Amino acid sequence: MSTDGTDESSWELDPEDESGAVIATVGRQLKMWREAAGLDRAKFGERMGYGANLIYKIERGARIPRPEFLDKADEVLGAGGKIAGMKADIERARYPKTVRDLAKLEAQAVEIGSYENSVVSGLLQTEEYTRALYGVRRPAYSEDATERLVTARVARHEVLRRHPAPLLTVVQEEAVLRRPIGGRMVLRRQLEHLLEVGSLRNVEIQVMPTAVEEHAGLAGSLKIMRLKDGTTVGHNEVQLVSRLITEPKEVQILDMRYGMIRAQALTPRASMTFIEKVLGET
């Protein structure tokens, strides 16, 4: 642990995130327990292994405490599980709001369709690939921000393990399968993971060969989700924008384009053979 515990014990909280009220409540409760134990922030931080400045930020709701921080605080303050029990309250708040919103929709989906032209689809990424992806972003993310984003993306993978699991169809550009993000071994493990996940009955992966002269996805990546209530929504993420698309006419256009993209790509079986070929060349 560092002396101030800035990155090792908490995540930064977006000031515009509505979950701030939950984090503030957790912070107040922690402060009450600390004061009831007769400890000032410096003494409490010393017993915890973190600096007083971090304790201050967590108590005022400016930082999201990690689960292990609450476990340690429960032990130090003799709370008998009452502080550790607040981990459930921060579990979702620790992920960025845009990720929580997307994960919520994916959890309600019976079908998810995704076309990706720059990176592997988030639901299919290995943790190594995701970490390498955020590691090359510029301006560079802090270790704290990177950890939050990686953890949040990996947590979204749970949707593929739920019962019943949604039908997931993904079309990946060939160039994505050849770009060695994170290095050759990270790419190899990512390709192996695609072959593994692609064998699941609820997952179909297709490849759009670079040799295809034109196709309906040239305007960029897209995602379509059909929800349990019969609603269909779209989602688009590019650069600094993460946008949910609900306008019926726009959703209809995305749905039509995605259908054309799938028709223009290799079949799922041919795509698995293609990925095996790329893996052998990597």
C-alpha cells in the first residue's frame, strides 16, 4: 500500500454521477464509526495503512472505497460486519455511470448485436486485451481510472453466463483480428478466447474480410439490443461520446444496417475457420 492510499484503496467519483448520494452516506457512516471509536483521521489511517487525506476524501464522499478498504475498516473499528456490509451499496457505484447504464440494458436484453471496426467487442475481450487497450489511450489514464474501467468491462461479461443468456451476434472487421494490441501474446490469447466463446450456443461471431469492397458498416461501429419488453434500442460509442439511441427511426436504420452487415460478412462457421487461420499466422 502507498502512504496516502490514493490509488490502492479507492476510486474517483464523477461529480455528476447520481450515485454520489450513496457514496456520501457510506462516508458519513464510516466517519461516525471512526469518531465513536475515539480515533482521529491520522490515527485511523495509521491503523488502516493509509493516509489521513484519503480517509478525509472517503468520509466526505469524494472517493469510492474499495471493498477491501471497508473490510479492513470493519475490523479496525470493531463494527461486527456493519461496515463491511456496505460493500453491496458501493458495488455498482464503483463503475463509471456510462458503463452501469450499458450493463443495465445488456442485462435486460434477449438479443445483442454488435459490429466493431476498431477493437474486439467489449463483451468478448479478455482482461489482458482490455487492460492493454486502456493502457494505450491518450491522454493516459491514471492507474486508478484504468482499474475502474477494466473491472467494469470484465463485470459486463456476466451477461453471457446468466440463465437464460441473451443471443449475442458480433461482426468483427478482419483488421481488428490482426492488430496486436498489447503485443503478440495478448492478441493470441484474445483470438483463442474468440474461438472458445464462439463455440457457445448463444454466441455467433462473424468476420468482415478486408477484401470486401464495400459494406453497410462503413459509417462506424454500432450496437443493437432487443429487450425483454419488446423494445429495441441502439448504442454507439465513439471517442468521448457514449450515446443511447431510442428514436424509433434511428433505431430502425441501425437495425437495417446491422442486418446488411451480417449478410455481407462471412458465415459464423467460415468465420471460426478464418480466426483459426489468423491465430496460426500470429
